Amino acid sequence: MIQKNPLLPALLLVGVATVLAAGFAVFGPGTEVAGTTTPQERALVHIDSFTEKRDALARDPGDLGIPSSVRRYDLAVYDTQAIRDRLLRGEPLTVYIAGQPYAADLQESLHDPESRSVGRRSFTGTLAGGGEALLTVSDSVFLARFRIGGVEYYVESTGQHDTVFPERILHYVYSSADVVPEGPPAMLSGCFLTLYNISNGELEDSGYPANWTEADFRNAGYEIARLTDADLAELPTVNETLHSGGLEVPLSEDEAVRIAKSYRGKIVEYRGSYYLIDFIVS
């Protein structure tokens, strides 16, 4: 007659629990586990179990291609494929931004079938409690912009591979509050305005259809900035160019700073037409 060992079930349960704990500690594709990192271990934009923070002091920002205007940043590695797969399954995603958790409600943008065919997917949506989100995720790169209140948080690629996970790309993460102008104001003396009327078809060849509405731009992940006559009173060069035309018109330092702060990277709406407004430095 075989005698049963009363300790065997308990030992098996301990073994199973140990294996599960080890499995959740692995950085890679899988289920997101909330609260698995401490605040010190989280990057400025962090998704638990899909993110590992790296030592920013160990790398020269110039070697990573980080602009000198970004005065403070984190370095992080993201499991981009796991993030993309989770979003495509429609599962919830919690993002820690500046240490605070936000539930992201995201929908895929379907306006670029060519990008989708090569595995690059874009998502737009909102953050619980107030905020906007724009994400682009591929096999190796995670690009994101989150707006909370008046602050924007960015995830950008360095283009360089991580040393721990060589198949993954190192990213830098920063906020708009940590960006300063490149050098003293005198260095902006060589600025020239670039202003294109999307609604007139000036950028059709660049992928901006002339017939797009505000909803089309928003669905494609663009942010809309309103331009009023009161705004134009403080943007004399933009005002003149809007009404009389011109290309690469010289721009004052003050006006260049206003454009960089309020309109760069956005679709600008003025009296029912849509524009791209920026400047170049010679």
C-alpha cells in the first residue's frame, strides 16, 4: 500500500507560485502587471512590464542625437511589439506619466494603409481624468505624445540599440517643460517663415489632402491650433503672408518663439482653412 505524503501538495503549490513569480518578472511580451515597479524605476512615460528605464548619465546625449534644447530626459527601452499587440487586441493600457497612472482609451487610425502594411500602427485617444494621447508603434520603435493640461510629454527614438536587449531601440523621454530655446535669442536672427495653405492644395504631394476636414486631421492624429485675428496682431509677418503670400519671409525673434511655442507641429486653422506654420533657421 502506497502512503501519501501530506507535505507534497503544499510543496507543489510553493513550486508553482515560485515559477509564476519568476515568469512575471521577465521583461517581454505578456500581460501588463500593474505596480511591478517603484517610482524610482519608472521612466517619465512608463508602461509596467513593457518598459525598462536606463541610466541617462551613462550615455552622452550628443551621441544619442538628443537635442541640446532638451535639458532633462529619461532613457527607456519599450517592448514595442507587446504594446502594439495589446492595443490591437483592444485591451486597456495604463500609462504612468510623471509618476501618475492614466488609463488610456485609444483607437487605431486607419488613414495610412501603407504604414499599417509594414507593421507601423498609429493610435489616438484620451487619458482618463483629462488628457490626449497619440502613439505610433512598430516592431522596434515607440513614438508618443501625451498632453496633460498645458504640458506635453514625448517619447522619441534615439535610433540606437539597447545593450541589454540588442533587438530593441533606446528611447528618450521628456516634457515640454524641460525644453529651452537653442542658445540665446540672438541666435534666432536668421529665421525665415514657412507657411503652407493645405486647403489650397499646396501640400497634396506631401500627403495633406486639400479636402480634409478637422475630423480627418484629428483622426490622423494631428492636433488643431486655432488662429484668430487677435493672435495675428502679435504675428505681423504671419498676418502679412496669410493675406499677401510669400515664401521664407524673414521673421523676428519674438515671432519665431511664438510660432515654436503655439503652432509648430500642429495643423493651424484660420477662417475655415488649414495651414502648416513654422520657420527655418539659416
